[in-house]
Amino acid sequence: MDKTQKTVLVDAHPFSIKDKIGYMFGDIGNNFSFNVVNSFLMIFYTNVLGLTGAQVGVLFITARFVDAFADITVGRLVDNSKLHKIGRFKPWINRMKYPLLISLVLLFVPIVKDWALGARLAYVFITYLAWGIFYSSVNIPYGSMASAISSSPNDKTSLSTFRAMGSALGSAITSYIIPMFMYVGASQKISGNRFFWVVVVCAILGYICYQLTTHMTTERVRTEKSEKVPMGRLVKGMLENKALIILVIVDLILVVNQNLSGTLISYLFNDYFQN
């Protein structure tokens, strides 16, 4: 790392419950995008747009490979972005929440079902890949922002706790409340228009959450641009870090289980229980 790199603490109001609650709203906002997509997008693609499970599977696995490079690229861009008067990470959330939430709505446009198969496939590939990239451009700065809100380890621990609370609350809303509006009665018929308007509401709620996050938190720890590290050195360092590899494997298992449960539950209740 560059030895001349400087970190300074700005003169701001002390760390307080306001920062914790504001940071919590960030993960609630993430859930209005991420969990909604994980829980309802596949059944929308198959039951509304008329795509096959194989076609959707190819889309999802392609997106995962793209996300792997997108996350690294976004992380490097964020680390090397210039400091603004409100910090380094909040400007990213302020800018990128718009394309993220717009792309979220575009994923659930029901009129696409009337298009030719080739046009439908092209549309879902473009919009889903775009959504994944935009989500990374919001979630990565949001996750990194905790270290800039306070330099105190105790404060960072409390921010992590409140983030977990926000994740649990957002997950509960998207898992138990939103389905009551997505589906009607015990019919197996899914309304594309209903899905679309519920997602529009989720996008609005996500916008409010992100606004609360950027307005209620303060980046007190300001660090100059990071030294540019060659990609080869980063990859080599990751492969040599056994603890990191284990964490990655565990995270993969957790994410796979989370995504499978979120997706399969929609089909389980809609097609098997018919409720």
C-alpha cells in the first residue's frame, strides 16, 4: 500500500443511533430489490413470459459469471473513486440507486410476454444482467461504508448488528407480506400486471430506504485513493489465503440454499399447494 496514503477524521457530529438506524435502512432497501428478484423473478419468467426452466437456468448461471467480474470491477472503481464532501461511498449510492431501481421494474414488464421468443430472451438477458451490475454498484459501496462511518471497532460492530436487523426485517417483508399482494386467492393463474405494480411499489420503498441511509449516516473517516494493485496480485493473494477460500465456500453454500429456497417456495405454494 502507498505509504503516503492518508486517513483523516472529519469534524462531524458524534456517532449515534441515527447512524445505526440509517445504516439499517440500507439493507432493507437492498432486500426490496434482491429478495424480490430471488423470490419472484423466475416464476414470472416461466409463468408469465412463457420461458422454459432451462432458458432461465442458462440466464442465471451466465449472470453469476458476469457478477463475479462485475463485483471485482465495481470494488476497484469504488476504492479508487475521488472523495466528495459527503464521502466516498454515499455518492455511489446516491447515483446508482436510480438505474438499480429502474432496472428492477424493467425485469417485471408484463407486455414482454407478447413478443417473439428471440426478443423475449434478448430482453430478459439484457435487463437481468444490467440489474445484477447495478445492484453490485449499490451494495458494494453500502457494505464498505461501515468502515467510513466510524473508526471505532465497537461502533463498527453495532453497525453490523443493525445491518443484520435490517436484513432480517427486509427479508420478512419480502417473504411474508409482499406475497399477499403478489398472489390472489388459491388460483394458479399469476397476473403479470399485479407482479409489475407490486414491484413498482417495492422500488419506491427501496428508494425511500436508500434516501434515509444517505441522509441519516455520516462518513467521518476519509481515506485517499487506494494504490492501484494489479489484478494478478489480487488473485494470487486470494488463492493463497486459506481462511478466505473457506469463507467463500461457506458463502457459496449459504447463497445457493437461500436462492433455492426463495425460488422453490414460490413454485411449491403456487403449483403444489395451489395457494
